[in-house]
Amino acid sequence: MFRLEMPGWIKQKLRKSRVSSIQSIVIWSFSIMIVVAITTVAVLLHEKFSASTERSAFLAARQTVDQVSYNLEDYISGMAGFYRAIEVNMLKNGEWDGQQVDKQLDTLMGSRDDIVSITLFDSGGKLLKNRPAAALRPSANATGQGWFQAAVRVPDHLSFSLPHIQNLYKGSYQWVVSMSKRITVVRDGQPQEVILLVDMNFKQIDELCSRISLGHRGYAYIIDEGAGNIVYHPQQQLIYMGLKSENVEQALVASSDYVEDMNGNKRLITVKSVANIGWKIIGVSYMDDILTSREEVNRYLVRVVAGVLVLVVLVSMLLAMSIVRPIKRMERTMRAVERGNFDVELPVEGPLEVERLSRRFNLMIHKIRQLMKQIVQEQESKRKHELEALQAQINPHFLYNTLNSVVRMAAMSRGEEVVTMITSLSKLFRISLSKGQNVISARDELEHAHHYLVIQQMRFGRKFRFSITATEEAEACMTPKIVLQPLIENAIEHGLEYSVEEGTIDISADVVDGMLVFRIEDNGAGMDSVKAALLLHGASVPDAGREPSATGKGSGVAVRNIHDRIRLYYGAPYGLEFKSELEEGTVVWVRMPAIKEVDDHE
Amino acid sequence: MNRSLAAACGWLSLLLLAAAASGCAGAASKEKPAEAQIALIAPQRSGALADSIRLGAEAAAKEYGSQLLYMDANVSDSGEEGQLKAAQRAIALGASVLLLDPDSEQQLRLIAAEAGKAGASVVTLNDTYPVEGVASSISINNREAGRMAGEAMAELLHGKGIVSLLGSDSAAPGYEQRELGVVEALGRHKEITVHTGYSCGSSPDGCAEAARLLMEQADGVVALQEQGVLSTAQETVKRGLSSRVKIVGFGSEVPQLELLQDGIIDILVVQSGFNAGYLGMQQAHELLEGGHADRTVTLDTKVVNPDSMFWMDNQKLLFPFVK
């Protein structure tokens, strides 16, 4: 069960540690791949390398031992030759006395420094002659010695003894190898058996063997092929004392190299016979010693792998960064879009896929921008139409009141006034319709205001005066229609209706700094600054629909609509401005860009 | 650099560090034996034993791949403190184990103190002085060797006679033990009388004097020290008594061996200097490797007589290949 849970747990953990990011995937996979590859190569190389070093170490050991064996063989055969020379010089005529022979022997001995002594015995072990001349020790038991017995055993055969201490003469004890032979000579007409002993210093053989180089710790020893005795061993005292042992039996029968395990030490044993003396050289090399190069290779490989690893990590980091960087940039850009900034653009560069992705993204953002613009435009025009529709509504109340006034005037036979009123009403409607155009000239707008004022003046029984002034330039400008009427209505209904004294409404139009400015001033009740502020920032369009203007309370909405309409047409810097003081009156500025009337106005 | 990148780098650098560390460790352990030094300090008087010790130590050094410094103590101006000065030089050269056959307890004490200060270890050969700070002693069992000598003498005298013991004037515990061993072995034979109390040192004159004194009525002489053996043998030759007075001694110096071959000395109890040097080196190597050295290592001794001295095995013990 636990096993079943593992993958999910790991997956979660992986996700948490962001191991699943492209960057880490690239770095890890790249590194692991290269490391595996390098390690494989390293292991293969190492195997190959160590196999070949092993081979060459074996070969080197073999060559070394062979060389020693040849040297020893040469040395021994040289000695045998030397022995023959002595034999010839000394025993040629069975005459070994006399200065002539001494001289010859001295010359021969002088030619080699490894000859210790030349001694001639009779078959009973009595000294006949020796060189250098010296007295035999009384305790020297010649017949009891191995070399003597060997010579007696086989006549006319040169036998080599094992290395031993020469104890015939006074003076230092030397290690020698004795060459001895029983020879029959004719002396004074009588055949006589003599034994010629030539002792050669063992130092030479010792040096031959101890100079051998089989690694740092390796050595060579010699056994006697007949009996398997150790003839020479660099540590023979240890062997004698039982502190060290050699596997002589195996070496004795072995004819080729083998590896043995001696107290946990692996040793390469190389054997080689020295034919002419019946000895066998056994080279011992310690495996861990001769194969040190294997460890060197190991260390080298570890270093190489480590170096490559560093390189691989760096390269894969760069690689991963070059892949991930554009993606991250894309992510940043997308986040900006998410926050609402659509004015971004991705640079179209980098790898092909990223380039394509960037291009697609840019196209998408572009499309979104377009759509948004379209929506804004649609919304604006929708609102404009809404506002215009509202504006265009003829207040039925106004019409009803006006017509009532006309009826009243007609009943009172005030024909002239009726005419004036009807005329104004008719002109008011004509301009209101304006052939369906939404933007009209300021001149028309002012005329519309004029007619409206005239009607209202008559209705309210000339309770107020009004004036309309405009510059030529201003009159020639264009304006959304029915901008002034709601403001005037406002001024009359809120400013003047309840005023005791005669009210005034002054309307002017001028062009100031490229702006068409209408100014509507009344001396009515005015309002406090809170109310004035609310006029522009209060209710919005939907309320306007419910509360038609000219009903008193809701007229603020109409004012607001004008403000919005101007801004929809011309932008934020334009619109209305109020300045009002209680009991003093109100001034309204209507600002919009001064756009000249086009000729095809009719 | 984000988190995963940092983590990846961290892991990989850890790996690298580990690899590097193991590589370094491998290298260090490989080179350690070559750097650490073992010094063999020669005794002031050289002889066959000192030579074989050196040979043994060199053989072991080769086998263990250690570096062996040979410090000659026989320098003209060094006086009594030759070994101490040699030890000081060895320590100055960076030796961390000192191998020596101490000339005297006093010198060994000074050397052990000196080595202790420098953080070096001391391994003594051939003797077991009760000195603080000696890591290991390689020595024969002197008591047993003394017994062997005593038994050999008893055999020579067929269990009957007067034996004089020529002791040593050295305070080395080895000689005391030998003497005890000899007396113990001879004491088992009721008809043998032992005269003790004679002693001589390493000077030929002093020993000749002592030999003359004890020669008067002895059937056999057991000499504990090399010079004593030689002087006694020479004295018997001088007096023409060599066939009558049996001589049993210790040592394997060349003059002793010559006298042994000629039958003037009857028995020699021999120890192997080569083995002492070899085993001393083995202990030193053990110390260098951080292992535990054996407090005492006991060497075997051999008894040789004129007949057996040229047996092949005994030859190898008595006559090292001197280079």
C-alpha cells in the first residue's frame, strides 16, 4: 500500500520543489545524461586501461626475471669458463708447483674480483696448493664439506655448491659458491686424483638478485630445483626463524606465472629456471605495488569526470537559461496583461518556437486591444444615442403648459402674443428636430435658447429679462444641440421662479483659447457649493430616464447628461462648470472645442 | 537564478566536492608511508649485531615501503651521548619513529623524553629497559637464553664441575635476566658449583683481567657479554687450557665465531639482529599506520656449537649477507 502511495507523494514533492520546471528538467537531464555517458566511457576506458597496465606489469615482471635469469646463466657459464681456464693453466702437465703457475693463476685471479680462492686438494682432503697462499684452519674439515663430496661423487663433472660460508681459511667469513670437480691428472708419470675448488664470491649473485626491480616491495629469491631448498633469499634469516615463509612447493612445480594470496597480499610470482646451475629464480611482485598505475588512472579519471561535470553543469545552465528566459519574459508580459496593461508587446526573437509563440501572443494582444476599442466605441455611441434620445424628448409638460398659455392668450384675444408664442414654439421644434442632426451651429443653438426663453417669458408673465450675446466667431462654431435649454430651464425653475424681484438671465457665447464657451448667468436663488458639485457628479443616465427634466427635482440629471454628452463628443477637458452662491445667482459655463461650421450645413 | 537552479547547482557541487575529497583522501593515504620517516639509530659501538639489525630494518623498510633514516651515532665529538645526538638529528629531520638498541638506560631515558616532546615514538631493540615512553621493545627472552646457556654448560661438564659466571658491569636488565637464567639452570645440577660475582664491561683490558681471575679453578665459564666471551677464550688459549675449560657465551661477532669454529668457545647462544631490525621496523610501521604496537616482542635464540655452526640454516643466521 505504501508502495502504491509513493508515486503520488513523489510527484507532489517534485511539483513542490519545482523540479518539474523546464530549467531543472534541462539541467538535470543534461547533466545526468552526460555524467552517465562520461562514467560509462570512464569505466570502459578504465577497464581497458587497467587490463593493459596489468598485462604490461605482468610482462615487465616476466622480462625482469628473465633478464636476471639470463644474467645469472651468463655469469655461471662465465664462471665455468673461468674454472676451465684455471684447470688448463694449473693442471696442464700435472705440474702445479713453481712460480710460472703461480703467476698465471694470479693473473687469472686478478682479472676477476669475485674469485675468493683457488684450492687444490688430493682425494684425501689434503691441501696441495692454494691461491692466495694461506694456511688452512686446523678445524677446516675439507672432506666433510658438500662441495668435496659432490666432486668425489661424480668425476670430471663441474658441480656448483649452494651458497655457503667459506670456513677454510682464517680471516673473514665470506659467502661463496664453490665450483669443484674431481680431476685425474698425470703427475710424475703417476695418475693422481685431485679436487680443484674455486670459490666465487656470492656477492655478485646476491647483487644480481637484490638489484632486481619488481615494484617497490618486490624481490626475487632462488631455489634449488633439485631439492627445493632456498638458495638465496633477501630475508633468509626471517625465513629461518619462521617469521616469513615462501610457498616453495608451488614455485618448484610452476612453469609459468601465477598469482598467489599470501596473508591477504596478492602477489605475482614469476618463475624462471637457470639451466646450467639447476636453480630457479622466483620473482615476487606485490600486485598493489606494480598496479599503482591503476590508481593513478582512477584518480585521473575522477578528475576528468569532475572537470567535465563542472563544464556540463555550466553549459546546461546556460542552455536552460537561453530556453527559459524568453518563456519567462512571456510570463512576465502575460502577467502585465493580466493586471490590465494591454499596451505590451513581446520582442519577436529567440528560438523558432519562442518566436512563433511571441508573434501569436502579439497578434492576440493586438486583437484584444482592437476588440476592446471596438467595445468602448460601441458603448460610447450607445450612450450618446441614449442621451440624445433623452434630450430629444419634448417635454410634454412644457408643450401642454405652453399650449395652455396660448389658449389662454387666444381667449383673451391677445392675438399678437399668440402669434409670437406659436412662432417661437414652431421655431423651437424646428431646431429641435434639425433634420435629425445631433450637432448644430451655435447660432441655431442660441436661437433655440432664444425661442425657449421667449416662450417661458410669456408663460411666466415677463417675470424675468434675458439677454443673448454672441461673437461672430462663436456663432460659427458647432455644438451638440439642445445644450442650453435644460440649463435655462434649470435657471428659471430653480433660480427665478420663486424669486421676488425681477430675474435676469444673461447668455453669452464666445471663443476663448480655441474653446467655444457658453455662459449662462442668472441672479436667482443660487445654491450652495455641495449642491453645485452634486450637479456634475451625481446621478447617472438611467435615473435620467425616470426623471424627466423640467419637473423640478430631477433637473440635476438633465444637467449631468449635458455634461456627459459634451464629454462623450469631445473628451474629458470639456463640459460644464458651475459657480453659484445662495441669494446671489448662478453662472454656468459650457465649454467645448471651437469647431467651425461646415458649409454644407443646409 | 531561481530555486530549482540553485538546488541543482548545490547538489552537483556537493557531488563534485565529494569526488574531489575522495580523490584527495586516496592520494593522501597513498603517499603517507613515503612521507613519514623511521630513523634507525646505530649504537655507538658497531658490530655484527648492529650490522644485521640494519639489514633487517632495511629489508622491512623495503617491504613496507617506508623510508628509513640511518643515523650514525659513532661521531667523533659526540662523547657518551652519541645516540642522543643522533636521535636529536633524526627528530630534526622529521622522523616520527626512532628505532634503537640503546647503549644505556640514561641515554634511552633522554631520547624517550626528547621524542615525547616532538611527538615521535621510540622502539627499542635487544633490550627492555624500564623506561617511560617506549612504545615497543623487541628483545630475546634473556632469562630463557640464560637457561639455555646454563643447560648447555651443564651438558658440556656432564653435570659435574665448577662454573664461573662472567657477568656484565652494565645495568641493563637483559644481562641480569641472563645471569638469573644461567644460575637457575645450573642450580638444577647438584654437582655443579657456580661462582658468580665476576663482571666486565666492553673494554678488552678489563675483561681480560676478569677472565684471568676467574680462570684459576673453573671447569667452565659462562660469559654474558661478547667481550667477556672473547677475553675468556683468549685467556684459555694463552694458558693452553682451551681443551679443559669449557666456554659458553652469548653473541655472534666474527671473532667469536672464529673461536667457535676452532673449538675454543664451545657454545654460543645467538640472537638474530636481522630479525630484531625487521620486527622493530614492523612495529614502527604499525605505529605510523596509527595502529597499536606490541609492548614487547620476543625473539627466538639459537644455540650453536662448532659442529652445527656451518649447518645451512645456522650459516644464514650467523653470517648475514653484508653488502
